[in-house]
Amino acid sequence: EAQVTQNPRYLITVTGKKLTVTCSQNMNHEYMSWYRQDPGLGLRQIYYSMNVEVTDKGDVPEGYKVSRKEKRNFPLILESPSPNQTSLYFCASSLFRDRGVDTQYFGPGTRLTVL
Amino acid sequence: GDSVTQMEGPVTLSEEAFLTINCTYTATGYPSLFWYVQYPGEGLQLLLKATKADDKGSNKGFEATYRKETTSFHLEKGSVQVSDSAVYFCARGSQGNLIFGKGTKLSVKP
């Protein structure tokens, strides 16, 4: 089954404790992206990657890191989480065509709480 | 920069009512346009899309037409059901990503 998986689905942590949220897709998509969803703000892009070893900042990259060492995986790293990073996080993947990003497929989300 | 503006919710309708959710986009280039739906507790799913002017996307009774002259992509459904209760996001393609509207929450009452 074609899918994007994220782990963990729920996480409660404390300020400053490094964490990683994993994302994996089995559709051989070039493009992957991380979003955060906050009430009243919709979805905002954190980072994206157009292929292996190619990453770029989205709209709200501060406090986050990513890596793309393999095509299928795109982990999101919070080196020193803070309470303002409490949010619902989504990973997405897509084929990348000449006109740009095609239909994005989303993971189920990771609800992060930073105390 | 590129942006998408959609009507703010929440929208509350009775079952079998007609639904319109307005969406307009900035007209840079010729983007693909999308509607995504998020059911409670779930991720976003593609509802429909259109890739060029005058295209009509349709799925599950929902429709939206790519209107280049008005830079709009309004979502419509002739008769909503309780199961359509969800948050709906309009989005436009951009070279490096998708740009989303803020979402419109729809509640359908029996």
C-alpha cells in the first residue's frame, strides 16, 4: 500500500531534550516536506527536499533541522525543543514534475507537546 | 509572494444543503490547484485538483473549476452529508512546494 508513515504519532517532551520525528514513504517520490499545523494559521512549511542530499528552508525553519540521506526517509530534528514548537506536524511526499510539485501525499501526523 | 485566500469558517450547514467554499490564489505563473480535506484526527487527503485553466476537478460529489480570469478555485457540492464534516484546504502549486490556505471547517448537522 502506498503510504507516508510518521513516528511517533504522539510525543510529550520537555524543553531542551533533543528529539527526532521520522518520516518514510514507499512511493519513490523525489519531493518530501514537513509542515506544522496550528489553529488559525493553517499549514506552514518547515523544510522541504527535492531529492537526496537536497534540502531547503520553508516558511518557518527556525529551530528545526532535516536530512535526506535516502530517498524514502526525511527525518525532522528538534535539537532543543521549546514550548512554541508544540504543534501538529505533517510529513508529505510527491513526485516532482517540470511544472513543480505534484499531488502531495500526507502522513497521519505527529502531535508534539513541549513542556 | 504567492498566496491562497479561502473563506474563513466555521461553516455550519444542514444535511442536503448546498456548499460553496471560496478560494482565490495569486496569479504568478500557471499553478496547479488543489483541494485537500482533513477529517477529524487524520492527515490531509487530496480531494480534487485541476492543472490548467477551465479544468474541472471532481470527486465524491465535490467540484471545483480553475478560473484563470478570476484567479479562483471555489469548492462546491450540491448536497452535503454529515460525513462531509471536516476541514477543507485550498492549495496552489509552486515550484518548490504547495501553498495552503488557512482552512475552512465545515460542520454538517443532521
